Amino acid sequence: MNRSTKQIFRSVSVAVLAAPLESFAEGYQVRASSRFSDFGSFVGYVTSEILNPITSILFAAVVVYFLWGMVQYVKNAEDSDARHEGRDRMVWGMIAIAVVAALWTLVRIVVNSLS
């Protein structure tokens, strides 16, 4: 891997991994009490404090996996085996992105119905 490819990969990785952190800092509120008035407030708390960060980190990891496959595919244009491996990573990355998005949609449906 040449130097410019490494720099591009590092820049993209940092941007993908830092994006969820920026969105968390935007709307964070400190709660004064740890007691919950009803089940809906408990579900909202679990969603905002546990599920949102996990989903964002998982989504970022899947996007990095997809981008790594793309870098392998482009970098190894002459080697068919390595190009095939990169293509397989891109395909599995797209499948994983779809699965994470579907799971997040399902979680939002359940949370909205319980709240």
C-alpha cells in the first residue's frame, strides 16, 4: 500500500468514526434523577443511552469494513484473487449495512410503540 492510499484510508476512517461522536455531543442532557416515572421514560432512557451509541458504533464499523473492501478492490486491480476478496468484502459490507439499518428501524418501531 503506497503512502497516499494510507493517508486517504486514515482520513476516511477518522471521519467515519468521528461522525457519531459529533452527533452525540450535540443533544446530550444530564438527568437529575435516576428514577423513572413510567415504562416509556425507561425505554426512552435505554434507547438514548445504550442503543443509540451501540448502533452508531456498529454502523461506523460496517462502513469502515465496506470502505476497506473498496480500497482492496481498487488497490489490487491486477491481482484477480485479491480483487475478488475486496469485492466480497464490499458485498458483505453492503449486506451488513442493510441489516444494521433494518435492525435500527425495528428498534425505532418498538420504542415508538412502547413510548
